[in-house]
Amino acid sequence: MISLEEVRQAAERVRQVAVETPFSYAPKLSETTGYEVYLKKENLQNTGSFKIRGAFNKIASLDEAERAKGVVAASAGNHAQGVALGARHFGVPATIVMPETTPLTKIDGVRSYGAEVVLHGTNYDEAYAHAVEYAQSRGLVFVHPFADDCVIAGQGSIALEILQKCEAPDAVLVPVGGGGLISGVALAIKALSPKTRVIGVAAEGAPAMKLSFDARKPIDTTGVRTIADGIAVRDTSPVTLAYILRYVDDMVLVSDDEIANAILYLLEKQKLVVEGAGAVGVAALIHKRVDLPEGAKVVTLLSGGNIDVTMLSVIIEKGLVKSYRKMKLVVTLVDKPGSLMRLTEILKEAQANIVQIGYDRTSLDLKFGDAYVSIAVETKGKAHQETIKELLRQNGYRFEEEH
């Protein structure tokens, strides 16, 4: 295993490309959770993720002969950009294997750093297998996203920055996928602040490391499904599990709904754009997945901010519906002049702002002479929505609510 000194050496190296990201108190989140919460904002890091630290440290550790050959990595996003930027810094040829389903914005992001992109497979595991074979067949250096001591040491540099700002936190919450981030962070935290609890947070849809932590041995899963694509890892690495079993105090799971809620919370309350993997710590706090003394000083690591805008829009839309700020109804009315106008007048009386409307008179479910109106309105909470529905009933409208 690596030492604290190796983490310190890595921290010196990564300063060439990585910024010391903001560390700040989160008053609203503290009030919501009952803890004294601080945020380490790696979502504001160069490339939008902590991954640049480990990737750069790995490439910086290569000798001249290894760099001349070039490096290969497999990634759907953050690690890819970290490797590409690190390789460009040292003038090293880089090839990144990405799944064929990777969004164009992420592919363009990697290419913008000068790396070659190879699209292969329908998921990360297939891309990873191809990347390993690609590297071996060409004699290139494979930069693993997490199961590598140099990568782990680079990620651990975050812990040094945290402890410079917050000398002895009661707990540090760290996202967990493959385990490279928490391995480096936990090692450094325990070396410098042994009483600080290090708690890993994984997604329910990618529970391999949590299952392995509980069983004290590697356990792989058959598949993953989560909006937190940055921690969507199917198999457990024995390398990172060894660090985790030695240095991590606890590990918890959060659901996709809880992650989505945390993303929206950070966007609205903290004015921060954070991807699913980066928001899991906040999700664990908001939804009481951790058990700490009231008033405990807690640091939550926001590991990245590279969320696909399409996913973000879906999360916002669902969040508005769940928080009773938007309501979707399908209303049945008589298909004759003035019917739609009367419906909109009722909604106006209820002070409901119409943001979307559709009219369907051809559905096979309809009786002749009827029409469906699908309508979305902005509302002011649950009580307001109940008022709107009661007004519709009083005026004889039949409707169904969409969720």
C-alpha cells in the first residue's frame, strides 16, 4: 500500500494542472441536516472532476520510455478527460476507449485535449476489456481509473486540502464506485486525523463495493443501473477493497430518487451543478443514511460536475413534480367551442400558470364528442394543487393526474 508521503508527493505533482478547489460551509444544508456541513467542491476542478489528480499523477510517474509509447484508458467521461489533459501536458500520445453510447459532448471534451477516441462496446465493461487488449497488443501503458497506486495517491491529495481547511472533522463522506477516490482520501485522513470517520456512499444500483465491504471480501454484481454514472461500477477491485477495509469506517447506499433530489437541492440551494456521483454524499445527509451525533462537523466531497444536460433537465422536471411545484393533468371535456376556454378560466381563477397544453380528440379511449386535454401547470405547493383539483371536480370535469 502507498504511504502518506506518496500522497504528499502526488499533491506536489498535481498542482501543475489541478486547482485547489473551494471548501466552504453550507449553512442551508447544515440547517436541514442538523450537522455542521462543509462542501469540498471538486465539481469546480479542471475538467470538472477530481479524476485529473490521479490520472496526472500516474502519467507524471512514468519514465521517458513509457511516455514515448503512449497511454490508453477506458472511461465514459471524467477519467477520460483527466488522462487526456495529463497526456497533453507531457506531450504523451493518448487513446481513450469509450462506450458507443457515450454522449457526443463527452467525446468532444476528450478530443479537445488532443486524445484519440475509440468507440467500442455498449457499456463501460466492454470498453474496458477492449482498452486492456488494445494496450497489451501495442505495448502501451494502461491508466486504470482506480486500481492503481499512483492514481490512488493522486486522489488522496484532496484529503490534504480538506484537512488544511478543517483540521479535525468528525466525518468525511466520499462517493464510491471503483474505490480509488475513497482509498486515497481515507488513507490520508486516517494518517493525519485518526478519529475522523470516513464514510463511503455508493448508489443502490451499483452496490458491489458496499456488498464487498460488508462481506469483507470481493463480491461482483451482474449489472449496474444508476443515474450516478461516475460510480456505476459492476465489479469490485481487490486493490481498492484492501484500502477500504483498512481505512474506511462505514459504507451506505442511496437510491436514484435520493441522488436526483440531492442534485436539485445543490442546484437550488447551493447554486452548484453537481453530477449524480458527486451528489451522493449530500443525498446520504438529506435522507438520513448516516448516523452521526447532532452538530457533528461533516465534510462532503462533491466529486464532479459533469452532468449531461438532458439528464439534468429530466431531474429538474421530476423534482418540480415531486415537490408539488408542477402538476400534470389529463382532463376529459366535451369537444365543442368554448370548452377549452372554460377550463383555462378555471385554472386562471385558481392562479395556476399553464406552461404546457395539448389537445387530443382522436384517441381510441375517447367517447365520440369528447376530447383529452393534457395540461401542465405551475403550482405553489400541495395545498394549492388540492384546491385546483377540487375546483375541477366542482365544475364537473373528469381528470387523471400524471406522475
